[in-house]
Amino acid sequence: MGLNSSFGIILVPFFFLFFIDATRVLPPKLFDVRNYGAIADGKTYNTEAFLKAWKDACAYHGRSRFYIAPGTFLLGSVTFEGQCKGSMAFILKGTLKAPTEHSKFSTATWISFRYLDDFTVKGGGYLDGQGKFAWPYNDCSKNSNCGPLPVSMSFDFVNNSRIHHLKSINSKNTHFSIFACYNLDINKVRITAPEDSPNTDGIRIGHSRKIKISSTVIGTGDDCISMLYGSEDIEISNVACGPGHGISVGSLGRSHEEEYVSRISVKNSSFIGTQNGLRIKTWSPSLYSLASDMNFEDISMNNVRNPIVIDQQYCPFPPCGIWGHSSSSAVQIKNVKFRNIWGTSNSKVAIVLKCSGLMPCQDIELRDINLVYNGPGGRATSLCFNVKGSAYGKQLPPPCF
């Protein structure tokens, strides 16, 4: 009796261990949108079919694979939400095509992912924003009644997740928006839009931490990557940018007081024919904020108009603050390093550091800079206001502080 009892006590824990391990090794379950009525003819709206497939995939207690086969699927504005019961992968093998009707442009996002953990987007397929039908309506600079154009794909409150092997073309607005996310890895993504397409940022990050972007190619009509207020622990490496407006921190200080940007790293990247290279921009006038601990290193510039820029006079829509007066930017920029940056500048003033008279830049470092200007008027020069910093190694153009 005692022997049988002891065996029972031993066997129960082993049974539970076996059950737990079995659920972990179960093969993933495929949820093919075609089984829910989706049609890959490029003409039929598939929003309802996609939502039905997502509902089932999200409710599955295991590894779900939301599958979009090769072909062209027309998809209206859609939001995919968690929390899901298990890990989820959104596998795009085909092409998702956005609407072209103006009546459908008023949504903030075309495809939105929200409240997800352990989530993956991959597959090598395309997001086609069909932006040429929407760009003429991007007239907010002269039309106070303008509506926002939709971001192609947004990630809000998405944690411990990955986006890789994905292509986005011709977004109506920003291609990828990252907001309130943690530990997100973006790898081997290709982003394309014409140089003159308005506000088509490649990747826009706000209020997020521990974001990595690597081995990515971005050519667009606005910033290749922009890091807005609340961006922290951002690592960017092996990114090719061009055309576009470069990689930007900001603009900061317009409407979010004490929303800091810190621990930004951009390394081993290249800029080809871009309007800017590495840029930090703050509004003037602005609310108080802090942008600190940034490192830009091992960067090549090829025919870049403004390779290195700190602009604390940023105000694209006048009237603006008066330089040097109390209306200047109140964003403190400090501990910023530009190291081993080389190539060609498309303008004579290759380095512009226009810092605030109210909050001068602190601890700015230039180390091993070699930017050549081959145009008329002589060698490249630099321009500085209100900067406290140091310069080391080769310096072309000569430092202005």
C-alpha cells in the first residue's frame, strides 16, 4: 500500500511536466485568410475575412500563424488587437494593397497592431500604400481643414516582438509608426517612396524603449528614421538611407513638456543624396525638455546636403521665435558624440550646430570628421552658435568651437 501510494505521488508531477513540455513543442497552427473568404484578386475588400482569421488565431492556445498567401489582397483600414492566448506570427507572402478612394483616407492608420506580446511580422511580402492617390491631399500647411493621411502600419503597445523581411512601398503617410513599444527588433526591412512624396517617413518612433533597427534600406520623401519625444535606448545600425531627409531626433519641445530623448545610437550606416544626414531638431520657441546621450559613429555621407545638423531654430510654419531671445528653444541638448564621419557634402557648410541661446548645447564631441565639399567657393566650413564641446583627431571642416 505504501509503495503504490509513493508511486502515485511521484507520477503526478511527471505527468504535468510532460503535458507542459508537449504544449511547447506542438507545431504552429496556420490560419490562412483564404479559408475565411479572402480573395486575392486585388479588387475585393478583404477586411472582414482578415478580422475573422485574426480572431481565431489570437484565441488559439499555442503558436498561431496568421497567413497571407502569394497574391494581391485589397484591404481596408483594420486594427489587429491582443491580448492573444499564445505567440503570434503575421506572415505576409503576398501583397496587401491599400484603398485609393479619398473617402477612406481619413483613418489614422491603414494596418494597426495593438496590445501584443511575443509577436512577429515577416514573410517577404509587400505593403502597397498606393500613396500617389493620396499625396495631392497632403495640404495641411495651407489648409486648416485638412485631414490626416493614414500611416501604412503602426505598432502601439507591442512588446518583445520582431519585424523582419518585409517591404513597404508608396505609403500615404509614414510607413511604420512605433508608439509605446518595448523591446522591438526591426531587421531586413525595405522601405521605398519617391523623393518628392510628402511626409512619407520611413520609421517613426515615439514614447518607446529598447528599439533596434538593423540591415534596413530606406528611400523615401521624408525622414528615413525619426525619433520623437519619449524615445530611449534606440540602436540603429547598418541602415542605408536615401533619398530622404536623413535620420532625425525630433522635432522636440513643441507640445510635450519634460518628455526626454536619451541613449540614441546610430552606427555603421550610410546616407546617399539625402537632404540631411544626422539631425537633431527642436522647436523655437519650445517647452523644456532634454535630449542627451547620443552617439553617431562610423557613418558615410555621399553627396548629402547637410551632413551634421543641430537645429534649435526649427519652425517650418511661421511665425517663429526670435533667435537669441527668451522665445528660443528650451530643450537642453547634451552629451552628443559625432565620431568617424566621412564623405562628401553637397553644401559648403557641412556642419551646422545652431544651439539655443536659452539652453546652450553641452558636451558636444567631434572626433575624426572628414567631409569634403567639391563645389564653388572653397573647402567645407562649419557654423556654430551657443555650443560647448570639444574636437579631436582629423577635422574637415575645421571645428567652430
